Amino acid sequence: MKKLLLLLVILLIVSCQEKETSTADLIIENATIYTVDQDFSTATALAVKDGKIIFTGTQEELKNQNFKA
């Protein structure tokens, strides 16, 4: 019984933690960004850290990544 209670307490603590956020120096949203890949696809959001592009994609994908400027 004590082991079950301990397991429930641990699960409760782990499930209450906030999502981990990544820090970016610059976040650009609501833009038309042309990527130079095989398809020359476009993106609407971009994140930069230490002078390097760390994310390109849609604004919804950016929100799911939890980037913080």
C-alpha cells in the first residue's frame, strides 16, 4: 500500500511540471520566409540563437516548441 501511495505521489509531481522552454535570441513570426531546400518551401516563423537558425516552420509549430525570447 505504501509503495502504491509513493508511486501516485511521484506521478502527481511529474505530471504537474511545466513544459520545458527553449530560449531564442530572436523570434520572427507572421512572415514569409523562403527556405533554400530542394522544394524552395516557405515558412511563417523562425527562431535564432547565437547567430544560428534553430527553427523554421509555421507559427503553430513554433508555439508547440515553446520557444521563449
